[in-house]
Amino acid sequence: MRWLEDGSAGAVGEALEEVGLGGYSVVVRESVGGDPTWWSASAVVGGRYVVKFAWSQPAALRLAHEIAVLAALTPTVPYLPEVVASGTDPLLLATALVPGESLFEVVDSIDRDEAGRQLAEFLGELHHQTEHDFPAASLQPATTDVLREQFPKWARPDQRAEVISWCDWADDVLATPGPQVLVHGDLHGGNQVWDQGKLRAVVDFETAGLADAEYDLRAFPGTGPGVELLMATIRHYPQELSVERVMAWHLRTALADALWRSESGVPLPDHRTPEAWVDDLADRFEALGINPQG
């Protein structure tokens, strides 16, 4: 495997020449920090393709994994990006540029039942891929031990005991592992391309692997007004899913995101406060008829 020397447009252009896609303009559209773990990015090439690349070993291994996953899933799973070129020498993944917007940008304006149906179609096929050997997914949310220890200082005094009890509840819900299926692993709204109410592509399979099916829905309770998208997806999903398991993963994900951002001085995505996020979680539990405090 040979990754790029750096993340410049010039290095990308040279790699594209080697795979027969030379001669196009290259606009690198993502930047990274100083940690080599995250030395990867994407570029729009000629207004026609999106190219992902890496210039460190840790980042290269993630991209190589994504290339292998897409090769294994195409054409069985719907809504995958169209792979135009891929390889490990040089390491890059080129897919057709799909016009549209992220789910975050359109979720307030589309039919959420229809959106849930399309997402359930994607997830139903993805979760039933059993012909290939996949590793366990690297689960991203912070552990409840970390949340119990570190999050309360970012909550209001009246919320602290509640957050700790929620963590206890999540531990109980997830104590017994569910059936392991192939999950996308990072299925938030930014990794989905929508156009005129239609799901056009699901992207970024770097963290795909085996986990609970409910793990893939952990971002849905916080996407869009209320919990409509979550419930629509569960309603259309071909098998039974546990709403409590989804919310246990969602709790860990939301609090972990608010925690690391607050600790690092990075604004939360909606520029609100951790306290407001705790209030949101309470509202979602109530809307779903779940009492995580027993």
C-alpha cells in the first residue's frame, strides 16, 4: 500500500494520473490538524468526481478498509456511491460526484416517513450482508464510566444526578450484546446526500464493521424536529429494532460529543450548550415514552 506524500492538490493530481484520471482540476475541500492519525482528506476533481486520499499510515488503513467494504457491497446494497477508480498503489478512492445536500440541511423540509423508508431500505440491506468477513466496528462514543466522571461538570447542578442515572440505565440496556451485523458506523446526516426528497448516496464507510443494528441509528433521535425520523426508520425496517437500545447508544453519542467539544473549546454543532443538550435528551426520552431513571 502506497499513500500520498502530502495532502496537496499537486500530490492528488499525480496520483490521479496513475489511475487514468489526470488532467482535471483538483480542489481539496477538507483540511486536517497536526495529528497524523487524521491525515486524510477529499477533493472535488473536475467537478465530476470526489476523491478521498491519505498521507499517513493510520489514515491510509482506514481508507483502504473503506475501499474494501465498498468493493464487497457493490452492487447489492442500494444508495452506495458509484466507484470510478480505487486502489492501494497509489491509495485513493474516486467516486462520482452526486448533486444534493446533506440530511442535516433538508431534514426539516422533506417527508420524514418517506425518508425513513429509504434509510430503512439501505440499512436493511447493509445489515444483512453475511457473505464477507468484516471486523468488529470501532465503537466511537465515550464509555459511560468516562461520562459519569467527566460530564457532570458541564451540566447544571439539577441535571447531574439525572445524567449519572441515565448512564446507569444505558449500561443495563446494553449489558447483553445484540446480534452483530455489518453497520455503517457513522451514519449521521453529513454522510448522506439527498436531492428533492430522495436519498442519492450514503458515503464514508471508513468505520464500517460488526455491531448492533441499533448502533447505526444512534444519530437519528437528534436529527430533525422531534423523533419522527427515528420512528419512521424503525417502522419501515424489515425486522424489529429496540428503541431503548437506540437511545442508549444515542445517549452515549450525544454526551460524548458534547464532552469532547467542551473539553477542547470547540463549539457544539448547533452552537448551544451541554446543558441544552441534556434538556434535549430528556425531551426525546419523554417523546418515546422511555423513563431512563426507573
